[in-house]
Amino acid sequence: MKVLVIGGGGREHAVCKKLAQSPRVDSLLCAPGNAGIAQVARCVPEVKATDIDGIVALAKREQVDFVCVTPDDPLALGCVDRLEAEGIPAFGPSAQAAQMEASKIFSKNLMKKYGIPTAKSEIFEDMNAALSYLDTQSAPIVVKADGLALGKGVVVAQTIDEAKQAVIDMMQGGRFGKSGARVLIEECMFGREVTVLCFCDGKTIVPMRASQDHKRVFDGDRGPNTGGMGAFAPSPLYTPEIAARTEAEILLPTLAAMNAEGITFKGVLYVGLMLTAEGPKVVEYNARFGDPETQAVLPLLDSDLMEIMLAVREQRLADMDIRWKEGAAACIVLASGGYPGHYEGGKVISGIEAAEAQGATVYHAGTKKAEAGFVTAGGRVLGVTALGATLREAVEKAYAASDAIHFEGAHKRLDIGSRDL
């Protein structure tokens, strides 16, 4: 099969590496791809992930057999719908199903209607009404932009004044454009966060290994939220008891709720959980593989990802025997200095081969090829993943490998997984 993957980050590098291992895949393309993905796939940098017409034209021109749409924006724009309408098989949810991520208000209303455990919340389209409501609340409190915001549209405000400023920034200041025109104000849930990525074909939902992401930029969960500074899997917090409750109270009810609304979800459903004193509750849904969770979860997959994707599209996931490796995986993100704020690109990267010589896998998130070799070209630059028999071993190996990599201003958290060791 000739397969096209849409996207150009660390998640797409992990997906491409796993697909390249499949005997079903003879040829792999990626649009736009990046310098690391170019080692396993032919990249088409002129076709951006949000260029739906360009993606359809590329798939036709290259006569691809299958397209995997991984990022949130093209899914929300209906990329899978367009491809399927043109007779091109594709993996990922329809635009209607991708509302689970593209609109926090849509997913919150779904959870309310069908009794799926989540934080209490109110929805606002008028800024003054939102500010008045905050006068009746206490902090900490959570303010969320309704739409897609690169994983940065959530503010956990420690004071009411901070919450009000977040509302003003989103609704008046246009901080997230149209995504912030409507906001959710939620109670702050307390507990530990766990991510469960699930393969879902509209009839069957199969959870992958649970993972834990580290969103804040600095050690000790301090500083602003990022797209993710590291992850590990499986999560020791996700015990068999918690897994059973999550499946019974959240995963199966979510699938049933979507079907009751006449929406067939086929693809990867990302369920962000807060493990509260009352039990697991939904923080958010995403409609695709998480980043960097994918870089920790997919290396543990011992089954053929291409076969799974075909089964999801053809709604025969129930027939699949999805196997996982023993042990654990940890991913350490190396970011540009200043990220998630202003940062400079073009910094020469050294030591990738030395890290891989230690047995680690280095996923490229924001790199490009230059005369000097690989250079930085994004906020999150690389994800260094290692496997181990235990979480401690995986974390130690990932950090040892990441220490071999250098570029000017490189920043990484030094406490990935430490709270659970």
C-alpha cells in the first residue's frame, strides 16, 4: 500500500515510524513532514496540513491507497470527509465527530446530556456576563476557549482577577481568534491527570496504554502551559480498578452518546482524565493522537498499526487482537529557549546519532535540514524516547540519551515521571 500521513510534528514522526514497520506499507509519504520524518517517508513540504484541496490533489496525483490525518485542524476542517467523498480511504474522524475536540462547548454539552462525569461548568458568549459570573465564584477556577488553540486555550486561574483577565484576553483581546469568541468557565478539579488514547470505530472502543503528559514548561509543574514537555506510559495511576471504572463510566458511555446523537466516531479518541476523590472525570476530549503522548505510547504497540487503522475505518475493530509490549516508555521533549513564548530558530543540533546509539528513538518535532545538518525550526524541537523494563529504567535511559543532544538555548524539564517514581 501507498500511504500518506498528514502533519509535520513529533506525533507524525512516531506514526510514520510505526507505519513504516508494517508489511502492508510499501511506500510512505508525509505532508508537510519534517527533517526527521524525511528519514522514513517522502515529504511534501509544499502541501500544508490545513490545505485540504492540496491534500486531495496530492493523494490523487500520487494514487495513494490510504491517508492518515493526524492533526486537529485538518480533521475539524473536514479533511477525512473530503478524501472519502473522492473515493480515497482515510483514517480519522469526520468533521462532525471532530467537534469532540474542535468545540469544548459541544463536548461539554454532550457530557452533561448523557451524564458522563466531568467538571461543573457554564458557557458564555457575552464577556460581561462571564465577568459577572466570576464575581460569584471562588478560585482556583478554569477558563477555556471554546475552539482549537494549539493546546494553549486553557487557563487555570489562581485568583478571580486572573480568571477575569483570561476572559478579557480571549473574548475582547482575540488571543485565540474565533476560538475564544465563546468561553467555558469550569470548576477546578483536583487530582492527578492521565491520558487514555483509544482506537474507536464507532461500534467498539479499545483503550491503548494510559499515559501521563507534563504540560507546564518548568519543573514542578510551574510556568505557562505548553503543547507538552514529556510523557510516559503506562501510567501507574491507571490501576485495573480505575481502568474498569473509566471504561464503564466514561469510554463506553461516550461512544453510546455519540451514536445516540447520530455521530459515528472513527479514529483515535483522546480522553483526558482527572482522577478525583470521587473517581475519574473527563478534563477534555481530543479527536486524534496526543502529542507527546503518542511518542510514549506507540513504541509500546506490538501490533501492526496499519492493520489497526484499516480495521477502524472498516468498523471491524472488535475482531482485532491488539498486543502491547511489556515494560514502559518515556519521552523527554527538548524545546527551544523561550518556548512557549518567543524563541529563535536555526540553531544547529548535535548529538542525535549519539542519542540513538544508546538505543533511544529521537522523534523530530520542529527541525529542518540545513548545510550544517539538522537545525531547530519550532518551539518543541525533539522528543527523545526510551523503553525500559520499568518506568524508572525508561526515564533514566531517556534522560541519558537526551543529555547527548545539544543546541543553543535547549530547554528540557528534568522531572518527567519523577512524581511517580
